[in-house]
Amino acid sequence: MNRLKILKERVQVARDKAEQINDINQIRTFDWVLQEIAGIENDLKSKIERRTLNKKTIK
């Protein structure tokens, strides 16, 4: 998750720079990448929650 957080921060910085120069194509691309990262984060959180629930039900 830490690497994902770092990646998200770097993409956000790049998006901000694209916004400063008003490059619409780059902004759209970075927005898409940020959405993909959010989806990956949600998937990982769900897997962690399921593992936690499975461990609790086994005990």
C-alpha cells in the first residue's frame, strides 16, 4: 500500500504541473491513472478485510 500511496502522490504532482501549463490531454490521462489507483486501493482493502474476516471465523 505504501508504494501505491507514493505512486498516487507522484501522479498528483504531475497532474498539477499539467494543469499549470493547461495541457488537457495530460490532465485527462492523469485523472484516469488516479481513478485506476483508487480502484486498486479498494480491491486491496477488500482483500484485506476478507482475510481478516476469514481469520476471525476460523478461530
